[in-house]
Amino acid sequence: MLAAGLAGIENEEELPPEASNNIFEMTDEERRAAGIRSLPEDLYEAIELAASSKLLRDALGEHVHEFLIRNKRQEWDAYKAYVTPYELERYLPIL
């Protein structure tokens, strides 16, 4: 967060206008029109954004960035392989 803030200051970036509405009550179209983007919906999407982020790579350094992304991809793979109690209860009887 600090690196992002400092990069914004160094590049003299404009802050977006403050959201005065409750963004959780807005429709997707209203948020898009206001320029409000959503956070990643899952770990995979977040990893992909982090992997392509020059700002994150510069802030952490090449070695740490690669280590972080590699570990998060392993975490995602482990998560995908986990069978939840819901899935067992819902789908095991079908077999």
C-alpha cells in the first residue's frame, strides 16, 4: 500500500472522486459508470493480477515477487483440490 501511495505521489496521479453513495446498493452498471472497479472475485484472479503488477514487482523485488506468486499458485492448487463437506454431502450420494 505504501509503495502504491508513493508511486501515485511521484507520478502526480489524480485521486478519483470520493464515492458518496453506498456502493453496495449500486448496480454493476452504476458502479461502472462511476468508475468503481471491483476487487478480484477469487484467489486465482488476485494471483494473476499480482503476477502482472509492475508496481508489486518493483516494491517487493524480483526474487520475493516470484517467490510470493509461486507460493500463492501452490495455495490455489491445494484449495482447488479440497473437497468440502458440502460437496461430499451433496454429490457423494449421487455416486
